[in-house]
Amino acid sequence: MVPILAEQAIDRKLEMITSVITGNYEYYYGAGIILTFFDGDWNGSMQPADLMKALHDALEGKEFSDERQAFLVRIMLRYEVKEDLYDEKIMVDLFETGRKKGIKKYAE
């Protein structure tokens, strides 16, 4: 997996405001972005099922006024991670890239 593909997928989806998460790579990148606008207790080194549970527990029922933030949360909550797909190096890197980039780029 080339990490830039997951980044570009989420970046484009946030511009369109209509789509779905299609894989764990995108999910980890998205989880990093969410951490920039919502305090959460998760990180890129978590296993997929643990990350999904942490996100769901923290975000379920929350409302976000920013349209892109709300959209990202919706698509993240609908995605079911593939528990057996975890690449420690790539997924941690994607998570950190999302955390560094944040949602600010999309909120303008």
C-alpha cells in the first residue's frame, strides 16, 4: 500500500462531502485528522478493533457544526475495520500524517 493513496482518498472525500471509507489505511488517516478537532484517547499504534471502539465510544452521538468535521465523523462511524489488516509502520505513519495535517485545511 502506498500511503499517499489513503491520504488522497480522504482528502478528496472531504472535498466532495459524499463517500465512504474503503479501507483501514484511510481509517487510520481519518482517525488522526479527527484527533485534531476532538480530544480522543486513541493513537495510530492501536489495533484496528481497539481503534474503532475508542472512536465509536468517544464520537457516538456527538454533533459537529463544521460540515467537513461532521462528515468525516459520520463516515468513520459507519466503517467496520478489517481486524486482520494492520501494518504497524504504514498505519502509524498515516495516523500521524492525518494528525499533523488536521481538518483545518478543509474548514476554510
